[in-house]
Amino acid sequence: MPQIREIYLFILTFDSIQKSNMKKYLLLLGVLVSQIANAQITNTTKSTRDISIVYEQEQANIKAIQAILDNQITAWNKGDIDAFMVGYLESDSLVFIGKSGPTYGYQNTLANYKQGYPDTSHMGKLKFEIINMKPLGTNYYFIIGKWFLKRTVGDLNGVYTLVFRKTKDGWKIISDHSS
């Protein structure tokens, strides 16, 4: 509040100001102080409201992405790779990186899944554990997690990183690195 102090000192430096004028100046000073305080409260309220909107949007995004991952688990555990793939962007720009290196495109990724997991005994039961989920701007999310397959032909597990992009069709995986 250095501005208020300077105004007050300015007013006090004039010896020629009469007492009646001093009352007017002090009244003016009071009005100025209340206006500055009100402006600061308004800015704080606006700031808090903006933070609240961002938080609510972030929570909605996390909930939507979590629903996609939950749907993938359900589809996988039913042996339905096509339904599992709904979470991925159906595009040639999709990239999946696994133990054999990068695979580009939705159709190639789907074909690799079907080749690597030809039946439900190879697919087993899937579980995900999310380690970290954070936004990369307004239309992208980065997820780090662990995956677990409980199978009759031998259990598997590993880690994954996913990049989700918000599209006109909702959130979609555009990059998956699972190992």
C-alpha cells in the first residue's frame, strides 16, 4: 500500500491547507483507500474463479480419460480387441512403440495386437495402474502407468506412457509406448 502512504504524506506536506480543507482531503483519501482495497478484492475473486474453472475442466478431462482406460480394460477382458482399440485415434499418425519398435497407424497397431494376442488365453485379464497423469496444454494429456496381464499361458506386466489428444470425437490415444 505504498500509494496510500505517498498520498497521505503529500497531503500532510501542505502547511497552508486549512483544517476544513484537511477534512475534505482525508475524506478523499478514505475514498481512494476503499477503491484500491475493493479493486484488490475483485481481482482476487476473479483469480480464484479462474483457477476454479481450470480445476473443474482438468477434473472433467481426467474423468473422461479414466473412463476410456476403464473401457479398454473391460473390452480386453472380454477378448474384444476391436473395442479395446476404440480408445486410439483411428489415423495413420497413431504411433505404438512396443518391444519390436515403433508401429505407425491405427490399422497396423490393430493387426499387431491381433497377431500378438490371438485368443483369450493369450490376452488374459488386464489391469492398469496409473502412476501419473498430467496435462500438456489444453488438448493433450500425458499418462505414465503400469499394466498387468494375468494369463493361463504366463503372466506379463510392464510400464506404459500414453499421450492423449482431445479430438472432435473426444479424447484419443495418439502415442502409446508399452514395454
